[in-house]
Amino acid sequence: MLRRRLDIPLNRDSSVRFLPWIIALMVYLAGLALAGTLVLQGTLQRWDASLSGTLTVQLPPPGDGKPDALAAALALLRPVRGVTSAEPLSPEATRRLVEPWLGTALTAAELALPQLIDLRIDPAAPPDLAALQARLAAAVPGAVLDDHRLWLDRLAGLVLSIEATALAIVLLIGGAAVLTVVFTTRAGLAVHHAVVEVLHLIGARDGYIAGQFQRQALDLALRGGIIGLALTLLTLLAIGRVSAATALFGEHVRLLPSLALRPWHWLALALLPFAAALIAMLTARVTVLRALKRMP
Amino acid sequence: MVRFENVGMRYGAGPEVLRDIGMELAAGSFHFLTGPSGAGKTSLLKLMYLAERPSRGLISLFGRDIATTPRRELPALRRKIGVVFQDFRLIDHLSAFDNVALPLRVAGLAEEQIREHVSELLRWVGLAEKLNARPATLSGGQQQRVAIARAVIGRPSLLLADEPTGNVDDEMALRLLRLFEEMNKLGTTLVIATHNEGLVTRFGHARLHLENGELTQERLRAQHAG
Ligand SMILES: Nc1ncnc2c1ncn2[C@@H]1O[C@H](COP(=O)(O)OP(=O)(O)OP(=O)(O)O)[C@@H](O)[C@H]1O
Ligand SMILES: [Mg+2]
């Protein structure tokens, strides 16, 4: 179908030469944005699953003249029945936890990150968490016992806003793609006005003429889209390699999210070039049909 | 077949180039369209092949009022009209064969049928050797014959030819006019704009004469100078 003879020599226009590369770039950017949100979602879900057996104690940020808050809290927590371990997270580790989202520019002190104690409890004989919370708050003012839900909720909020941003970016890219195809098609119509007019006058339906432009747009956009997808996959592969080398605490925390995309995630990425081609095709069609409406 | 009532036409906001045109061309008739350069012959044909719309008046083709015919029905109407454009309007990147095949392809005919018809017609107009030639590599007269072949390939009910013999020698002009007469005998209605008074008198068909945008219809009942 893509190799069908064209009555209109669109494939020789200089204006169409760049279209595949523009589409490739757009699919690449959209692919990265999409992969990013999918990875974030996956990370969030994994955290959700892996943290459910643990608790966190949050202490006020160190440095306001209470350096013994951590020691006091540990001393209180460790002897409690049902507590299997209570290990502080170093400020460095805490900072790294939020680094993928906030970057490395800010130090822990600047962020006033709370001190965290990783608390593992015996699920078979858990301590009285409410009582523990009360004792903890009495011993260390400002200390909070939370079960990670709070953190996860905040992270989920962050992830949601990142996702919204990514979606907006994808939509903007789509809009730019539409405009690009509109201009390319209009240029084609202008260059080939004489041929279009002859086709029109010998009784070609608008759909026949539009078909020539839309096939061309489909062909070019699909080619560009596949290039863009290939670039996306190469980039993801590279990130995946780097990510695997940065696993912290075993699999518990990774500096970079792992690329454990699900099959349907890969499918969604693979559909991008086809979505781009479809958008390009429909845009070309609508553009030509509108222009032809102006002919008698 | 073709009916004009009080038709006027102007290009954009320019002056009227056609004024008060009223005529009725019967199905199967054969008319020459004559008149000095700039009189409006091409403009009148453009109205007939639906490339332009009148600024006033009524045009009906095949018994249908053009102004009220829905747009989606116009392509089918146009396919019943064959046009030889004054400037040929061949498509440069297509071969002579593909140019002539275009109306059939646009109408959705099968390729085998197209191949047979087109080759036969191109042979008939003396271009059997030039099937694969691009228009740019053909002489003016050869291009004109390709243009004529493209106009008649779809066996139109109405054939409009704008100076179809302007670039060919007398012998080829006679040959082409005989092709037109053949088509006329098979029922095609013809309007042929020409400056060639010799042909008009020789073939002696009815004449539409334009002068300064106005029509004077004369009937020259000339006898065939066999
Ligand atoms: N596209 C156009 N825009 C504006 N004016 C035009 C256009 N085409 C033709 N005209 C004007 O319309 C008038 C009639 O032109 P037309 O081409 O119909 O003449 P014609 O009889 O075919 O002449 P010729 O014998 O030289 O082909 C002329 O005055 C011409 O300048
Ligand atoms: Mg003319």
C-alpha cells in the first residue's frame, strides 16, 4: 500500500525531506516521557509492596541543638518486645532516597529532611504501636511513628504531578506534530497546485486527492516514528544498564528506578510510531479536504 | 445538455469578462467556439467544465442546475466532461501513458482495462512509440495529442476542447477533427474553441461566436468540402 504510485510527485519535495526526522525526534521525546511515567508508576508500586512489613520513625531534623534525639529514640525502641530491629538511615541515604525526584543540588540540611529510623517488627507478635507512639513522642518531642503510608502518599502526589507534566509534554509534542504536518501538507498543496487542479477537474473525488497526501504522510511519519522508537529503546537500554549498577541496600533502594517495564508498557511504547503515523495521516487528510473545499 | 441563462462572469473583483450569455446546446450537437483573442472563449469553457462559477445567471449541465448540485455529486458530473486545456496541463512527472490513464484511474477502473484502452488510443493519435515519454520530452504537437487522448479516454458525454489543433500541422488537425466527429457520431456533444477559420468552414458545424464577452450565435450551414 505504501508503494502505490503517486499521481502527485510529493516524494520529491524538499519540504517533506525533514518530516521523518521531525517525527522521529517527537516520538523519541514522547517515548522518553511515557517510559519515565511508566517507570515511576512501577517504582511506586514496588515500594508499596516492599515497605508494607516495615515501619519508619521520623525524628525532627538534626541540628537544632538536640543531637541526642536519635540515640534516645533508639534506646527507647530497641528493647521493646516485638521490635526485631531499629536501624537509623544515614542522612546521606535519606537524601539519596529523594534524589531521583529532587536532584543532587540540594543538601540534606537545606532540605531539612527528617531523620529516619527503619523499624522492623515481628509481624506475628507486633508491639502496641499506639502506646509506642505515645512513649516516643514523650521522650523525643516531634518524633512520629509512621508506617510509610505518609511517605508513599507524598510520593504518590509527586509522581502524579510528574505524570501530569509528562502527559502535557506528550500532548504538546502531538500538537507540534499536527502543526508540522499541516504546514508540510500546505506546502505540498501549493507546490502541486496545478496537478491537484487537473485531478480535481477530471473528476477526482476529494478523497482520492487527499489519499495521495495522506499515504505520503503515513509513510513518512511511520518511517520517522520507527527511527524515534529505536532511539527511545536504545536510551532506555542504556539507562537500564546504569540503573542496575546503582542498586543500594540490595534491591531495596535504587538510585535510578529499574527498567522493569511490564509487557503492556513495552506495547504502549511500540504503539507510539503508529500513533504518530495515524495522527500525521489524519492531519494531512483533513488539511487537504479543507483546501479542496475552496475549489469550485 | 448545456444551458446558460443570463450568465455573467468575472474574475475576482475584475470586470465582467462574460455578459448575458444565453444558449442551449442540444445533446449530440457539435459547435465551434470562435472569437478574437481575449473575447472570453476559455472563460466560457471554464464555466462548462466547472472550473469557475458564474457571478450571475443559471448554468445547467446534463439537466442539473449547477448551483444547487451538492458538491459530492460534482466529481461524477466532471467525469462525463472531457477537457482539452489550452495549455494542455499534462502532469510532468507522469509518462504519456499515465497522463492519459489518469481519468480512468481516478474513476477506479481496473488496470488491465486501462492498459488496453490507453495503448490503443495513443496508437490512434500516432504516439505508439511515446508511451513512456515524459511530456517535457515531447514536441508541442505531441503534447497536444496526449492532452486530447486524456480528454477522450473516458468517452465523455461532453467534450470541450480549447484550441486543440493549435500546435499540429494541417494533416494532424484534420485527423483530430475526424476523431472528434467520430465521437460526435457516437453521441458525444462537442464544443471546440478555435482560431482556425479554415477548419470551421471546412467542417461546417454550428458556431458560437464570442465578441467582447458577448455571444452571437450563428448557424453556418456550410456544405462539406469533400
Ligand atoms: N485567471 C484570470 N484572471 C483574471 N482575468 C482573466 C483570467 N483569465 C482570463 N482573464 C481575462 O478574461 C478575458 C477573457 O479571457 P479568455 O482567456 O477567456 O479569452 P480567450 O477568448 O480564451 O482568448 P484566447 O483566444 O487568447 O485564448 C481576458 O480579458 C482576460 O484578460
Ligand atoms: Mg483561450
